[in-house]
Amino acid sequence: MTQSRACFDADVTFLNGGSLTVRDFRLDVASDQLSADDVGLLLVGHLGLLMVDQVAVSGLRFVTEAHKGSRGTVPATATATPATRLIDLTHPVEEGMVTYPGLPAPAFGLHLSRAESAAHYAPGTEFELATITMIGNTGTYLDAPWHRFPDGIDLAGLPLERTAALDGLLVDVTGSTSRGIDAAALAALDVRGRAVLLRTGWDRHWRTPQYGTDAPFLTGAGAELLAERGAVLVGIDSLNIDDAGDPRRPAHTRLLAAGIPVLEHLRGLDALPASGFTLHAAPVPVRRFGTFPVRAYAVLPG
């Protein structure tokens, strides 16, 4: 492939005062079809300049010459292996969908349509301003202590350290003959300081009648063990962390009393290893509110 170098003069001014002038500067480029503005941006990247205001390039010409290894001007020939992989654990929110039987589905609306917005902007420029009316328990959501206790921490008071950049631990109980995940199933695990995600496989029934019937859950004894041993978050890919038929809600009660957020309606836990991943599941910090949807995802080494 023919290698080109740009030759030019340039005057650079800075937002915080001062200037830089170069004369007959030569720069490796990927093409000889670049504009003076393009070359100016490449110069800024090559020199690592910050707080740049204006770059005036003049006398631009291109010569056929071997590249010298300029920084940030010629695309790399090899694709780097990603340092991390992201696994989405969240159910998308759709209009009319049912998350929990008996609770209202989200309703979408428009405050301003694209066609209506055209009158406010330049020709060809349009925006949509949409509305959504929904209960906090929609999609994949997180419960803060306020959800269960009137004096508990609300979503705005919940520390990020409880919902983001958490060391994750996957507990796979698929194939269990018992709906309840009891203390014995968790006793061998090191849960201290970790987000414990319970994989039941129940997400396969999402948005079907089966999803709301006889779903797996965490027992009160299981929640007691996780709280005592220092788990920082507990999640499940099922209808509820509790047995929906138990009005006492022992798992919610024990976990939220200990300040441990509860993450419900996860999906895709089959893509996670048993450990070695980081969980993020931060909700919007709404004051005096206890439950809100999250974008839950795991970060794995690439």
C-alpha cells in the first residue's frame, strides 16, 4: 500500500492562552485526500495537545514517503482483543408487558412527536419527547430497604457501593427438585462482600403464564445465611426473591433489614461463570422511592 505523509504549516491557539506554530511539519496519514481541518485534528492527536481552541493549517501538500510511526494518525492494522466482555442481564421494557401478575403494565405516550418538534428546530432536525407511566416494579428492578421499611434507605440514599462494581458470585440451582433455595444450598459458598446471583432458569418463562406460577425463590433461612455471612446484594432470575404465596415475605424482610438490595427478574445468567465477573445494577436515585428498574449487566475478562 502506498504510504503518504502530509506536509504543512500550522498555527495552534489554546483556550487558556498561548499558541504554537509549526513550519513544514510532516505527519503520517492514511490517505492523501484529507482536508486541512482533518490534518489539523491529526496534528492535535499526534502531539497530545489539550485545551486547543483553533488549528489553522496552511500550505498543505502530500508526498509519497514511508511512514515514520506517528501517534494517533494512521489506523492500526490489527484489531486488539477486547479487555472485557459485557453480558446483559436485563429484560427490555416494552409497552403493555406484565412483569408481575396483578401489577399494571407500563404505558407509553408522547409529549412531543417528531413531526410536532419540526416547528421548533432547523429544517430536517426533529426530536421525540416521550412519556412512560409505570410502577417501579417493572422489568428487571432493584429493591432498596425503603421498599419494605418506612425508615429504610431509599433509592437515592442507597450507596453505589451496594449496586455497582460488585464482585459477583453465581449460584446455579437449575435442575433442583425443590422450589425453595435453602441455607444448605448456600452453606459452602464464600459470599462476604459479593453480589450473589441465584440462577434458577425461570427466566425462560418470562412473559408467559408459567412465569407467575410456582416460581423458584430464596427461603427465609437462605436469606438469613446470606445476610449473616455478609452478602452485599442478592439477585434472582425468577418472579420474586420470596415465595409469592407467602405473605410474610421473609427473604425481603431479612435482606432489606440488613441493607442488602434485592435484584429481581434477571435474565441470561447462563452466560456467567461461577465467579470472576463484576456486576453493575444501579437504579435511578429517586428520593422516597423503594423500587426502580435497572440495567443490570456483568463485566467479564475478555
